[in-house]
Amino acid sequence: MNARRVAALAAADFRALLRRRWMLYAIVVGVVIIVLVALSADTSIGTSKLDDLRRGGASVLLLGGLAVALVFGGSAFERDRTSGHLGMMAAAGAAPAEIGLGRAVSRLVALILVMASWMAAIAVAAGALGYGVDARFLVHGAATILNMSLVLGGTVMMASLIGAWAAGGFGLIVYISAQAIVNIQSATDQGVISSYGGVVRAVSAVLPNAVVAPVITEMQLRNVAGPAAPRLEIDGKVIAVTPSNTYEVLLAIVWVGIFLLATAGGLRRRQL
Amino acid sequence: MGAGLLTGVAVRAEDIVVQFPGGKTPALAGVSFRLEPGDGLLVTGDEGCGKSTLLRVLVGVVRPSYGSLSLFGGPAQASFARRRLGFGPETRPFPSGLRARDVLDLVALVRGYPGTDAGAVLERVGAGGVAMRRVERLEVEDSRRLSLACALIGDPDLIILDDPWEFPETIDEITVARARGAAVVVASPDPGGFPALLGRTLTLDHGAGVA
């Protein structure tokens, strides 16, 4: 594995992504929706202005981030493999693992760029509404970027092995399972689920957990988080999804790394 | 790169067989040939006869199911062999969004020639005017010139061109390359003036043929 070649391949893919209009569209559409959310929030009264902005912003980060992660991850290889570009790079001396890792890294950087631009728009909107820098929500934004990095990692890994749509399906499963693990772990911790506690803890300690910021837990309990964190009830009991600890954050980062490395390995099995 | 390194056999292919998974018949069924420095070889035949597959074997993208292939006396996959090989692919294998110059810079970096003047290489193949044009907006002719330029980076010791167009620059570059000792392999369904230019012809028929 030659780091210089990986960097060159990643930079070229990132440059190509930057020049494709749909990446710009993703940034612009997200920012426009955030502006509309902010204008709507401005018509609210009292503290709900901030809740409205956070709810709308969290929805853009989650739903928009999912869409971008699935598209960037799913499209990482298929078209350029069919066109012969990946074969051309292999002929030039790039190992399949280098091509895979370069692509995965560039897609990850592109996802972070798009979502960071949305977070910047949310921060500006919070300032314009008179709340200054909403540091608590920025933490949630960073957590969502990490969660979407998991989705992208899972998607791009599978895209190195199978078709784009199936890879996207796998990426979605990664997110759903990561979120489900957090929900079930929280329910177990709060005594709402009493069976299989050991199994739940073991699964939670190994598989990727969705990273949860404190602000979203607090909003979820007040049922103002919207689609990003709908109110969770089991047998009529409200579950407070526990904010992530350092181990869970590190576990998510490790899983992103595992997915990226598996992408490098996956491409070795395909005909370029 | 460099005439001082041009010793021994550039390509030795012995009984190369490629059987793709699920394929009823082999894509290549026992192809053998040998190229010394300065040799030329035209690979021709009907559509689907295995020309591109053979070239993909030579450039290391497809591994032979059977047979052996060595480049410059060593394994075809060895990094020193890859560095001495220039490949001009068929059609338009360039990712949209990149400029012609970006493609050459990328190939140069991957091949290990980071200081390459991409503009100068494009000038050599008559495509100097499209250096800053995005590849998806190139005319087909300019795409073929860009493909030729990709193969020339680093003045390699083995040039492999898949379905090149017969521009004056193509003929000039092949002539110059062979004169300095580089071996040249060209695959084309329409031989045109290539047989005379390259000297030897390998005609594939259902994946089989001997030069």
C-alpha cells in the first residue's frame, strides 16, 4: 500500500466530485431548507424558536446526511468500473486496495464537507435568531456526521463487492441497526427490557452504536426532536436514549476505519 | 525508462488462457508471443475475439487462468514492470469532472512520475488545446489523443494501445518509441497502416492465436 498513490487517487476522485453539480446541489438544497426552517422558527414565540431551529436542522442533517452518504457510497465504483477508469488506474500500477481506499477516503471527505456546510448554515441561523453559537447543537451535528460516516463506510464497503443499490441497502441497515442497538441498550439500562441484558450489552460493546448527543436526548424527552429522534416508548414507558460515552464514540470511529479498510480488501475481489 | 535499461525480453507470454467465471468458452485460449526491446506487435481480429482481454492481461488488470507472463524478465505484477509500462485505454475511461490535464497528472502520480509536464505530453499528441477542458466535454478525437498521451507518460519501455486512432502523432510516437528501444503493442479491429508500422501481427480467432 503506497500512501502517496492513495492520496493521489483520493484527491482526483474528490476533485471530480467537487465539479459534479449534484454535490453542489446537495449543499445548496440543504442550506436553502435550513434558511426556510430559520424563517419559520423566527415566527415562533419564546424558547420554541430554538427548538424549531434545532428540530429542522437535525432533520436536514439526518435525512439529508443519509441520502448523501448512500449516494456517495453507492456510486463510489460502479460507473468508473464499467467505463474502464478503475482498470486504467490498475494498469497504471495502482493496487485495487489503493483504489478502494482512495475512493472511500474521498467520499468520506465529501460527506463531511457537505454536512459541515449545513452545520455552518445552522450556526449562522442560530446567531441570526439571537442565540449566538449553539455549541450543544454543534455537538449533535458532529455526532450525526459520525453516524453518517458509518453509513457511508458500510455502503462504500459493500459497493466494492456488489452493485450500488444493494450497497445502499446495506448502508441503511447499518444505520438502522446502530440506532436500534442504542435504543435497546437504553431500554435495558432503564429496566424496561429485563431479558437478555447480557446479550444486549455484549452486542452494544462490539457492534457500531449510533452516537447520541445530550441535546438530542433532552429534546427527545420533551418530544420536540422531530424525525431525528422521535419519542420512544415501550409498554407505555418513555425511554430516554442515553447520550453516548467516550467508548461508544471511539467504537463508531473504529468501525468507520474497519469499513474503509474492508473497502480496500473488497475491491481486490472484483474484476476492474 | 531510459535506453540503458532496455535489455532482455520485454514481454514473454506463454500459452495464456483466460477463462472468466461463467464464461462458456475461454476469452483467451493459449496465446503465446515474445517481444524484444524495439519490437512491435499488432493484435487484431473480429469483435469479441479477445484483443482487449489480452491487453488487460498484459497491463495486469486480468490475471491469466493458465500460462505464464513476464515483463522485462520478471513477474507482470511487479512494481518495476508496471512503472515501465504505458497504457492507452480504449473508449473514454476518464471520470467526469476531471480535466484532461488532471487525468494525465493522476496517471503520472500513480505510475511514479510526479514531475511530468502534462501540458507538454498533450502537445506531443496534438491535444495541447484541450488541457483544461473537462473530459466529458471532449470530442471523441480528443479523447483518443488523451488516451495516447496517458500511454506516453514517462516514455515507457513498453507501450500498449487499445484501439488507438491512426493520427499522425500516433504513427510518430510509435516510430520514435521503437527507435529508442521501446516495445509497442497495439490492438485494433481495423489494422489500417499498423501492420507495416509494427512489423508483426497476431490475429486472434475465438481467443486463440500465435504471433
